[in-house]
Amino acid sequence: MVRAVPIYFDMPSEDLDALLEKLDGVHFTGGGLDLYNFTSESWHPYYVTAKRIFNYATSNLAFANGTVHRQFLLTGICQGFELLSILASEDKNDLLRVLEYDNVLRPVFWEWASMDDVKRNSRLFADFEPSLLLAMAEQELAFHYHTYGVSYSDYQTISALNNFFKVIATDHTVQG
């Protein structure tokens, strides 16, 4: 049985640690938080808690004695994915770029020409029909409602991002 469990950004450390031991993963949702305050030069408490979760998932459990001890799934959508990108970049607070994607449908730009290669290289899209993957590439089916994003070149040049993520698909902004 799958259940959703709230994780409060201001929950005490010992309560968070106890809760994470009972979970199989965390999904970071979208939203409109300022993750970093450039005036006070400080991270939002939500980010601080997310960093503890990220560290738990990537270091405490991931590799015990060189082998996977326990998988702890991290997913993020919209700002949740931006959050994971900043965490994976080792806290680059200037990683996000302003986008002009408010209420826009766009095609998906797959990293591979073959839809079989998309399926083979992605657990998320592995069970999609090739015809749907092709339609996603040829039609404007992907909904975007973003203020910020991470540039493709950053995923290529920042080794912490390049080592953490496998780019499956991208989008191209008006700015390039």
C-alpha cells in the first residue's frame, strides 16, 4: 500500500530522522518559494530540510560497502526538480535561470532519436508506448508553468550535476 506522509520543513531533526527510516522515498513538489535569499544570504528552511533528506538518500543508505544497501527514491516536479538540481550541484545558489514559460505547451526534445533508446535509458519512460513517446516529440503535449529552469549546458559542465543526473529530455527556450 502506498501512502503519502507529510514532512514539515520545520520538523525537529530527531523526528525527521525517525520518519525517514520508515519511508521509501520523498517527492518534492512544485511551488513558489524563494529557496535562497540573496539579501540575507541564507537558504529557506524548506531547503535546509530538503538538504537533510537529500543527504540521507545519497549518502547514508545509497552505498554501504560499495553496493546498494537500500534504495531511497527522490523525485521532484517543477520547483521540486529545481531544488534537486541545486542540491545535486552542491548548493549553487545561482544555478537557476529565468524562463518565460507560463502556461505553455511544448514538444519534448529526447536525447535519443530512437524511442526504443528512450525506453532503454529511462526507468520513468520504460513502459510508455513508442507511439506516445514519438507524439510527445512531435506535438506540443508537455505542459510548462515555470519561472526558473536549469540550463542544459550546466548539466554538461558542472561535474556534480553531470555525475548525478542522466539527461533524458530537454527543452529549448526562446533565449536558447
